[in-house]
Amino acid sequence: MSNDHDLADLLGKAPSDAPDPGFRFDVLARVTLRARRRAALDRALNQVAAFAAIGLIFPLAQAAGLGVDALQPLLLAGGVLAAAAAAAFFTISGPRLAWAQSRAALRRPLLKT
Amino acid sequence: MDAADEARLVGLARTGDMRAFARLVDAHQPTVRAFLRRLVGSYADADDLAQDAFARTWEVLHRYDGSSRLRTFICGVAFQYWRRARRAQSRRQQREDAYAELADTDTEPPARAAQRLALRRAMNDLPEDQRAVLALCLGQEFTHAEAAEALGLPLGTVKSHVTRGRARLQAALGVATETTP
């Protein structure tokens, strides 16, 4: 029992040298899961930053002595730009390519013959 | 897998090629799992840590400079994971692990099961670094230099850990200490 290999076997047997598809699948699943979590965290941070910035506009404007009437054109332009950016984002990299799918739905015949 | 093939696969994996990474996982999983099984004791926990270590390796593969073998790099990542998991582990979990180890011995002959438990207890009493050195150097083809690099320890420390750790494990089994050449 003094042999190093015997000691090692008693401490824990090494798995077979043959590829283990189950283990490989679990590793790749974890890689994907971690990437998704990281992406979700990034998205969450971006959203928090964006909403915090929007929320800061009003107190900062008030502190600078600007009323709602003076800010109205600026807010209108900002809203239009934000809507355009959101539409572009969903079109380019949205989860289901919203515009492409809606176009395809419109082309589809309503009744199959 | 030879060094050139491994370097090619590492290059592909760095560009996001999952198939190349899957081949690297296939090639190195026996070594990493064996290391963690000897370190942790529980096979299920060891495999869990090994999967986390490989997943982390995918994320930090750009840090691998090719100066050492890839398995050394992965075992270093696995060692860091084990240390972190060990610190987070509660006493309750340790008791559950001890029970699981006892349950694992059901299919073994009683004498061998007793040896395994004695060895595991002796292993658990060793300092973290010494345990890791033994798990790498006993029964695997890791050289002392490779173990030193994977664990971030000086070479002399690794050598003394192997000598003293082996002696303590042999003492736990009631075997007279052997002098190594």
C-alpha cells in the first residue's frame, strides 16, 4: 500500500481516459449559462444607468432653473430618438427579429387552400 | 493529444469555437477530475467543481500564454475554485459529505473501505496546499515543477509537501514511511 498509485486510487479513482459525453455536455451547458448570466447582468446595468440618467434630467433641469415648458421641445426630441433607437435595436438584434417576423406574418395567406 | 494539436485547438477556442473547446474538455477531463476527486473526496462535488473550472477556463483562455501545458493551467483554475468553495462551505455541509463518503464505501470490502476512510481523514487534516500537491503528484504524471506552477507555490515547497504529505498518509494506513529516491 506504499505505492503512490495505490494511495492515489484510495483517495479517488481517476475516470476513464475515454471522452465522457455527459461531462462535456454539462461543461458546455455551464459555459452557455454563465454567458447568459453575464449578458443579463450587463443588460440590467445598462437599463439601470439609462433610467437613472432619465430620472436625473428633471431634478437637474429644475436646479438649473428650467421649467417643464422650456424643456418640452427637448423632451419631445429625446422621446422620438429613444423610440427610434428602441425600434432599431429590436429590429437588428431583438430576440425574435420583431419587424422581420411581423412582415412574414403579413405576407402569409390567411387561409390555406 | 500532442502539443501542436492542443495549441491549434486553443487558438480556435479563443475565437469562440465551441467544438474545439469540447475536444480540449475531452482531452483534459480525466486529469482534472482525478485531481479534484483526490482533493475533495466526494466524486459528485469534485465533478461539479471540475465543470465550473472548465467553464471558467473558457472565459479566461485568453490569459493562457502557452508557456506551460494546458492541463497545468486548468488545474490551477480548479484549485482556485476548490479553495473558494471550501471557504464558503458550512459545517453542516461537511457533515453531509462525511455521511456521503461512508455511503460510498458500501460496495467495497470492509478492509479497503476502512483504509479509504482513514486516508480521507488524514488528507482532510492536511493544510490546503499540501492536499492539493498530493492530489496532483500522487498517481498522476504531474511533475513537481508542473504542480508548483499550477498551484502557485515554490518548487522547494512542493517537494517538501510531497515528502511530508506522503509520510502522513502512509502513517494513517499504518505503513512504515518509505524513503523516496
